[in-house]
Amino acid sequence: MGILALSADERVRDVRVSEDTLTVDLMDGRTISVPLVWYPRLLGGTPKQRSNWKVCAAGYGIHWPDLDEDLSTEGLLRGAPAPAGSAPRLTNRSRRRRKVRRA
């Protein structure tokens, strides 16, 4: 007896970020939704920064250039939150911007 195996295509089709959820649609029709609190950099980003994403890693990853965040569909499917201590990094440029905003 044979088993029909559907081919999984874990490449990214679309990404949506709400106030509390990251949702990723895959090419094979599956949708992954995870709590945004799992990814502190995304959580701390503005809606504009969150909506500026690009597919990377041959379609198996998502990159947010404004937030310096990269996620893989493999990690999302495993339910892997960001490692502890992965809060937003301050670069020299972002430190200068914060000083200017406070003035």
C-alpha cells in the first residue's frame, strides 16, 4: 500500500505583523501565526518598520532591514522564540537618533 506524500513548500509567500501576532503564509498553503512577544525586535518596531520585510535565504527566511531581524520558516514551524537577550540592538546611528529626539 502506498502513501501519497504531499510536497511541502516552506518558502515564504506573505508576511503580516499585527500589534500582537506575526503571521507567515507559506507557498504550500499553510499559515504560521506566533505571538509577537516571542520576537522583541519586531515587538519594539513601528508598524512601518514591521511592514518593511524581504524574503531571504532562497525563500526560507524573512529579513527586516530596519530592525536587523532575521527569521526562518524552519524556526517558525518549530515554534522557536527568539533567544533570551535578543532585545533590539542599539547601533551608534540609532543612539544618535535617540539623543536628537530627546532634545
